[in-house]
Amino acid sequence: MNIQNLIWGLEELADREFQERVWLGKSEGEMSSFEEAVCSTFDDTGLSIILNSGRGGEQIPTELREKAIQLRHLIKRVPNDGIQLDIINHPAMKAVRSIAEEMLAILRN
């Protein structure tokens, strides 16, 4: 699993100010979206493969795996086909940001 890419993806999911700046296109030279952040967190890192294999405990700490499962569940509650501002303001995003922060804390310790 690519830990550095996981950290970058989680940082994006955890940071509302970053989301407002980059997902809304307010920063020249930077552009992303909720869908891209999710893909970079789960797909580009190999995290989805680990979670889907059922052998996560062998490859990542149990606490991180449990948080990743929670995060994946919360992400499914956020409509990814909407306007980025609506996604940023969606009620489930507060929990998404919180779990992403918790995962970052685990990775950084």
C-alpha cells in the first residue's frame, strides 16, 4: 500500500479550506474534486484492495482498517454527482473530515 498517497488523500478529505479552494477552482494551478480525493485515497493507494480482500489486519493496523471501513461507509452517503459546494456542505462531510483526521493521526504516530 502506498502510505504517502494515502496521507495526501486523507489530508484532502480532512481539510474543508483545501476543499473550498481546490474543489471550487479558487486556486490557479490547483484543481481536484470529491471524487478524485476518494479515488486517490482508496484506489490509487491500494486501500480498496486491502479492505475488499478481508485480510486488512495482515497489511494495515486493525484500528486503521476499522477507520477506513467507517470512512468508506460515510463516503457512500455523500452524493458524488452533485455540485462541489453542495458536497462540501453535505452533512456527512463533517464526519468524513473527522474520520480522515483520525486516520491521519494513526498514520503519523
